[in-house]
Amino acid sequence: MEIQAKLYIQENILAGKFQLVWSYILQFESEQNPYINHQHEIRKWKSQSSHWVTASESIIEKAKEYQATGLKVKDALHCACAFSVKADYFITTDKQLIKTARKIIDLNVVNPLTFIQEDNSV
């Protein structure tokens, strides 16, 4: 179900219904993927993004704030980037990130299925 939800979201990004945010930490993590073909597929989405978030002092400070309340370093950076552009949602399949983030940050962190349910209820 999660794969189908992810495909639905991707189709709607391509159709212009949803906007994708790309960040320097997402770029960094995709470049660390040991599978070259995965790197290539992930990189294709960069061209579909409507926002590019670069590192800044305010993002680093917000990430430190998130990290101090329980998020891992990279997760905190991802969330700080989303927060910086006032993203409506931060979509992830990382259950621990969702659980931790919901308790500590002012950002709607959901998995793909929850996002679709919330999108269809509006």
C-alpha cells in the first residue's frame, strides 16, 4: 500500500498538483546511496522540485533545536529544511522519525498513506 501511495504522490507531483521541495541534505543523502541506479533515479526528482533549500545558519540552528529534543542529525536537517519553506507536509516512511517528530516539532510529518488520506478528505 505504501508503494502505491508513493506512486500516487509522484504522479501528482508530475501533474503539478503537489509541489516537491529539494534540499541540500536530500542531495547529500542521495549521493551517499551505494547503488548508482538509485542515485540516478532519485536525482531525476530534483528537476521536478519547485523549491531548492540550501544550507543556512537558520536551518542549522533549527536542526540543532530539533536534535536536542530527540531527532537524529540528518532527520533534524530534513525537518529544518521543510520548516524553512513552510512545507504543508513532510512525507517519510521512517516510522521512528514520524513518532519522534510528532511529539516535538511544529511540522506535519506523515507517511505516504496518511498524506493521501488527509489529501482526499480535504
